[in-house]
Amino acid sequence: MVGLGAWSLVGAALIILLLPRSLEQCGHILLSAPIVRLGDQVTASCIINWNCSHLGTDWRVVWKLEPELHPRERRQHLPNGTLQSTITLPHLNHSRVLLSCCLHWGNSLQILDQAELQAGWDLPDPEIEPVSLMSPALADPPTAPYNLSCIMNLTTNSLICQWEPGPNTHLSTSFTLKSFKSQDKCQTQKDSIPDCVPEVGQSHCSIPRKHLQLYQNMSIWVQARNALGTSASPKLCLAPMDVVKLEPPTLWALEPSPAVAPPQPGCLRLRWETWRPSLYIEQKCELRHQPRLGEAGWDLVSALPARTSQYELCGLLPSTAYTLQMRCTRWRLPGHWSEWSPSLELTTAQRAPIVRLDTWWRQRQLDPQTVTVQLFWKPIALEEDSGQIQGYLVSWRPSDQAGAEPTLCDTTELNCTFQLPSEAREVVLKAYNTAGTSHPTPVVFLESRGPPLGRLHTTARDPHSLWVGWEPPSPQPQGYVIEWGLSPPSPNGSPMTWRMEHNGSIAGTLLQENIRPFQLYEITVTPLYQDTKGPSQHIYAYSQEMAPSHGPELHLRHIGKTWAQLEWVPEAPELGKSPLTHYTIFWTNTQDQSFSTVLNASTHSFVLRGLEPSSLYHVQLMAASQVWAANSTSLTLMTLTLEESELHILLGLFGLLVLLICLCGAAQFCCRPSRKYSLWPSVPDPARSSLGSWVPTITAEDILQLPSLRDPSMPPITKITVLEEEEKKPGPWESNASSGPGSLSTLVQAYVLQGDPRVPSAQPQPQPGNSDQVLYVQVLGSPTGPGPGHYLRCDSTQPLLEGLSPSPKSYENLWFQTSSPGTPEPLVPHPEDDSIFEPLLDFPLLQGLRVSGAEGLGGF
């Protein structure tokens, strides 16, 4: 037997078998409520009858809610022998779901009974503060309908009411439009009106005319009903004619009549017909209009006469098409506005052109009596609604003739060519349309007697514009005429473009009309003065210059082992081509290493240096202008190979360089002090060396730790003042060979004066003629201390211990370390004596010196 958990875990398909006849009456379902609010609790019980006992013991009751199984259920044996299985669904979240009581028997699932559960929303009124769905304060009925409104339609002759049903409750809800007649303000019911039930899914309903009293009040409301209860909308109290909605009128254009003058420019005349069933109803109407073209909004005209059917609308733009619509309602009584009528399109009348015509001309003498004139003009609107221009008239009247002026040109173009007698000096230009002509514009052919312009110059701002500038002459002109066109003129003979500048103080203008890139333009500027003009000046310019067609051809002139000389012939300047600004040479070796250099446009040759001998190079020249660049043909070259003698010279130089580097390294290695002392011992020279360089190599055990000289406990000062050399007297070291240790103090006392250093010395001063007395050293030490004394060498350069035997080794000076028999009183240094001496601890002759007295050192 497969467990229930295995069914849900592996998702095995449950085999639903048809009930056998023995199980048809085996069980049934009882529900606490078949319809509940969405999210409410539902309790269901499945009663298993006693006749199911033949199933044995290998079965169980299983609840199934759509595809989900709910194994948790409570069983109870009732006194009548039946078995009751109960399940509680805490939250029903399905609007419609099927609940099944199944019998799990063997390997199959048998359905005993099924019941449908429904759940729906139970929302409060939208104007009431929302509460929780599970709150007990919720009312059972569905949400009441709202926004109830009614209209009396005379076309269908019925009262049409519509409403908002509210949110979907997921329950089947029916709506009913209820009403009754009333004599007063709907406080009491007089006659009932049959209910109006709309079709399913609709929220409007119509009450026929036979159930209505048009001028009698009636109460109307909407009732909503579903499985949870009923609710009703707020009631309306109205008379059907107070909510009547008329049909819109029909608009027509008012036909012209010989008895009526035509409309003024900017005005429209129209008429309308009201809907025939509403002829007995007094109405008022509104008219709205907007231009057919453009994005302008509707303009409303509300003050239409009440008892008229035609109207003249003015204040519009002339020669403009307009769209018009009208709507009407009851006048002086309540009612609804009708829908807007179908649109009517009308065009306003024209007015005579109100323009200013800027003119310019060219004259060419055809023969002594005739001149050919080419006249140009441009209309400038003086008002927003200046009128549409349909054509232009050019006329000339000889001075000796009266009457109408003969017409020279009648054209829709902006130029005209005609012939005049040589003595003609003026023509007249007019613009016209169906409403009339503009004010005449006289065109006077001026003579060139004014001062010319200053320097004329031009600059291309972009491919489609040119800036032309000049220096204004003196006196200042009244304006300028600027002409420009292709040079030479195009084959189709298109006229030159021109423009008139009425500001005589400007010194330039931007030309943007009919400018194309890579084209040569001829620009002409003419100053205009009072009753005359200045001579025209010309300049040529390109709006955008073209790139060079190709770069110059590159040639190899000379080549060496590490250099190559290139040359090229610059291209001749071309009209319309941008001048060159620089050259760029690129060369690449066989290892794809690229090099480049930039040269001035005036350079016609270049030498490539730093090349490798016997190497292949690819060279290319690029010629560049301000806007474009063009490459020349590429050139491939190979440098020359080095000769055998040159190789020998290079190898020799390389060997000398290596030898020189080795010698310099050896010299630096030998001369470094740390290296020299490690190879041979350092022998100090007393006469030429400072005591700092006499210090021999001392191990860490030999270094003496001495107190500072500033320490108050420092030993007293003892100094050796004079060493005298006596003729033919053995040296102190020789005479001391047979003496015992006891004679050491006597020998020392012959050379050392002891005493307090603060007491002036009683030693007699040496005679000036005696040059054998030399001050060598000052010894600092304690006569009673266990260690050797401190010493400071004097700055004398005379030989030390001249004629004596060489100084003994450090291990041979043991006799210096014997103490004197007598130990004098220690000397305390004076506090005012602040001399600072650097202790020379390694002086070879004083390492083992013991001072036995200091009587004669007071004057040191």
C-alpha cells in the first residue's frame, strides 16, 4: 500500500475511479456554509454510512480541495453506527472551488461525494473607511451601487438610468432598477413602476415611456443581490422632463444673397435646424470652432440668441478653414446638454494683402534706346493675418502719358524680366488676391554714386552656411543687398539668391539659404544710400573645401646603412581643395614597430635616421589639410649592409669599452676603505694622521664603557705637559728594562705633574729657546680607577718619542697596567670647567697608563 505522503512527494497521478454500486450511498458531505466571504473559515463533514463496513480495515478518508490533498481530519463514530470525518479550512482563498470526500482504498482513490464552495469579496461602502476583510463589522450584503444618474431620451422615448456596480465580489450578483411614482418630493409612494432588470454584465436599464409621467416626480434606486445578501444605492428623486437630453441641431452654411452684402474678411455666416421632436421646447445653444489645420484648441461662443436660427461669426483669421460644432439644451428649465452636432467646415473670406515688398534689380543695356531689367522681390507680412497672395503685378506708366498703367508682368513668381526705354527710372509693383491689391511699391532704379564698402571677407561656418563680413563705409548706408549663387552658374539657370538687410550699421551676415558643401559661391554685396547706391563688390568662397585627391608621390633619393633620404613633389593647389597644413611620415620595420614624424607643409624632403643596417622598411607619406587627409603610395626600402672593416672596428671599440669598465670596477673595489683594511693592516702615521684613524681593530670585549665627561662623578683631569729629551741619556723604555715594577712610579713622575687642575701650575715655564719641550696629550683618568685613563691628543706635528724604539704591541704593554704603590687622593672636576673632550680609547701608548698623582696639573 502506497502511503499518502508518497502520493504528494513524488507527484504520482491519482487514479480516480468511478464509484461501484456498493459505494454509491456510502457517504455524503455536509457544509457549514456553501458560500462565504473570501478568506473566511469553512467546516465540512463527510458521513460514512454503516453499509461501507464490507470494505474491511485497510481504508481511510481523504479530503481533496481541487488538486491539493488535506490529510488532517478528525474522525468520530456516531451513535447510529456511522463514521463522521470533519475538516476545517481556516481561510478559503478561492472564489469557486470543488471539495471532495475521498476514500483511499488499496492503491486507488475513490470519490464518495463532492461539494462546491464559493467565496466573494464583502467590501464596505467606498465612502466609509476601509476595514479588514475578517472584521466582524462587515455587512453581509454586497457593495451598494453608486453614481446613479438618469436621462430622458426623447428619441427612444424612455428614461435611461446607469450606475457603477462597484468592485467585483467574485460572486454572481444581480442588479434591479426599482422606482415608484410620488406626488410630493418622493417621501410617499403613490404608484409602483415595474422593475427594470438589465442584461447580465450591463450597468444600465431603460424605463419605457408608458410607465412614466413626464412632469411627475418619481423615486429611483438600484438594488444589488448576491448569495451574501442585498444592498441598495442612494435614491434619486426627479421628474423625467427635468433630465431630458435633446438631440443636437444640424449646422448649415448661410448661402449668399444678392440682397445681403458678402461677409467681411475674417467672418463666417451659418444657420442651424433643431431636432424636429423638440420644436415645442424652448432651447439655448452653444457654438465652438477651431482652425482645421494646426494644433489650436476649441473656442466657445455661448451667447447665441435664443430665438434665432442663423449667426455671423467674426474675429477669425482671413482665408482660413474652420471646423464648427453646436449643442443645445432646455432654456429656463432644467435639462442636459445635447451631444455636439456633426462638424461643419467653412473658410473665411480673404482680405487684400498687407505686405511690404523688398525689391532688387539688374539692368543690362540692350541697345542705346532699350534696357533689359530683371526685377526681384520678396513679400514681408506686416500683420499676422495679412491675407493670401495670389499673384504680383509690375506696371510702368510713361511720364508723357495719362490713364491706366500698362502691365509689364503678371506672375506668381518672385522675379520678372522685362524691357524698358533707357530713360525709364521707375516701375510699380503690387501683390493681389480676390479681395484686392496691396499698396503699390515703387521701384526706383538708382545710380551708383555712393562710396564703396571696405574689405570684404567670408568664412565657412559649416557645410551649409557662409559668413560674409565687410567694413562699413562712411557715411553709413541705409541697408545692404547681398546676393550669392554658384560660380559658374548652374546649367539649369537657377537665379541667384538674394537678401536685403535694412540695418546699415551691421558689418556682416550669415548666409544659410541655398548653401551646399563643396561648391564655389560668388557673393556680391551692394550698399544702399538715400536716392543712390554704392558699387557692388564680389568675393568667392567655398562652404566646405574638399580633401586633396591624393597625396604626393614619395621617392627615395639616397640611402645608407642607418639612414635614408626621402623626397616628394607637392601637388599643385586646386580650386575648391583645402590647402595642405602638414605632412606625416610613417615607417615600419619587419618586427611591426611603427614610427612617425610630422613635418610642415613647406617641407619637401626628410631623412630617416636611426635605422638598422640591412633591414627592410615600409614608408608612407600622408598629406593633411584642415578637414581631410590623403595617403600617398607606399615605399619599401632596405638599408645597406655593414662592411667587414667596420665590423672589426665596432668589435674593437666594444672590447675597449668592456676593458675600461672592468678597470674602473677594480679600482673602485680596491680604493674602498672597507675593502682595503680587510686586505692589509692599517699602520697609522703619527705625523700625518689624525688620532681617529689610529684606532686598530678591537673586538667587542675590548671596548671600554666609560662615563660621560659631563657626569659629576667623572674622574679628575691629569695631563702630561712636557716631555724632555736629554742628550746621551738612555730612554725611559731602555732604562726600565732592569727595573722592577716598583720603579714604575718614579719613571712616570719624571714626566707627569700631579695636582688639582683648578690650582695654577707651579711648574716653571719653559725657556723660549728650548724647542725640545712638546705638548702632546691631555690625559683624563682617575689614579685610583681600575681602568686606563682617558686621553686627548694635542695638535702638535712634531715626532712622538723621537729616537726611541718602536711602540710595543698591545699584548706587550702589560707593564703599563701595574699599579703604583701609592694611591693619591682623587681629584674632583670643577663645575665651571665645561670642556668637552672626545675620549680616544685606543691610543696605542696610553691604553695601559696608570696615573699615580696630579700635583702639577692645576695650571693646565
